[in-house]
Amino acid sequence: MATNDGGEMLDTLRITKQEGGRQMGGTWVTGTIAGHKFQALVFPEHAESEAFELDDSRISKLWLADANGEVANFDRGWDRQPTNDTAKTIVGLLSAGLAEYIFGR
């Protein structure tokens, strides 16, 4: 996808798998958005430590890749900051609403 328009990107969001059952109540979410694959560990509540959460998103782990490989990786802290503007936009979109989309709040 050759756009950084958040609305257009959100139109492409597809959740392909959700796996719950973690002891702490998290759900692994796998999907695609704007030609990128992602996996995220999302929780219904905020982390006790802000450092373990991507912004204020209830996401503790987020992996994002395009056709050439990994473009962002957050695992209770940044292992790889978003490598381009598209990755930054996607991370922002998922941070802003993935937990609400999965948990309905």
C-alpha cells in the first residue's frame, strides 16, 4: 500500500487469529494491515508498569513486518523502533485502537 492515510490503512485491517488463555488475561492477535503482517499481545487492562506497555495501548508486544521483513518490534520496550513512516503510522493506529477493537472497550 502506497499511502500513509490512516483511514485508508484502517480499511485494510484484518484479524486472522486470536488466541486467549494466557494466565494474565492477554490475547495474541495476528493480522494484516496496509500490506503488513502483525502479531500483538493485547490485554484488557493496562500494565502495572507503564514501561511494559506500548504508549497507553494495553499492548505489551507488537511485531510488524512488510514484504522485506521486520519493520518494528516492541517487547515490553523497543527492540526495533518503526523503520519508516508507514510503520510509524501503523504502530500508531494499532496503539490507538487494537485493544478496544479486541475487547470492546
